[in-house]
Amino acid sequence: MAATPVINIVIPQGSDFVESFQSKENDGSASNLSSYVGSAEIKKHHDSTTSSSFTVNIIGSTGEVSIAMTGGKTSSLKSGRHYYDVRLVSPSGSVSRLVEGMAIVESAITTG
């Protein structure tokens, strides 16, 4: 896999959220992520001891990784700037970071 890109995302508070990323090799070809396991978290600060997890879905043959949160879960996020990353674990146990960046949680106006 290539170097870890920084990609900032926007999460609308109280709405379902999905974002997809493509893992690529140094030559630009899609990574084969078959049998990889992913995890992703969001924190208000890098050194925060509390976090919220995303659901991670991996399509191994195409190198596509998506992260998602339900509207109920995004409702509990405080508005403002947060930080997130997506980690992958290979079948051999090697850990890598696919993507990282800021996550801006936009305040919800309508609540019902």
C-alpha cells in the first residue's frame, strides 16, 4: 500500500453517514484486501480517551473500504472538529493505516 493519505470528511450530525476509500499500491493498482480486517474510530482530540467506532466494510478484490455510522450514532457526536483514522490488519497480522484526517461534525437543526 502507498503512503497514508490525509482525507478530511464531513459528518452531518443525526444523519446516516457513509464514506468510501480506495486502497492502492505504489504503482497505482488496486490493493487486494482479501481477508483483511478493518477498524475505524473518531475522537474529539488525538489524546482523548473516549472514541466512537465506525462500521467498516471491505471489498477485498477491489481494495474498497467504506466506513459508516447510523444517524443514531452520529447524533451523539459533539459538533465541531474531530480526528479519525482507518486501520487495516492483514491476514498475517500486519497493521497499517489506510487513511486519516479531520472529521467535521456539522450541527443538526431538525431533531424530530
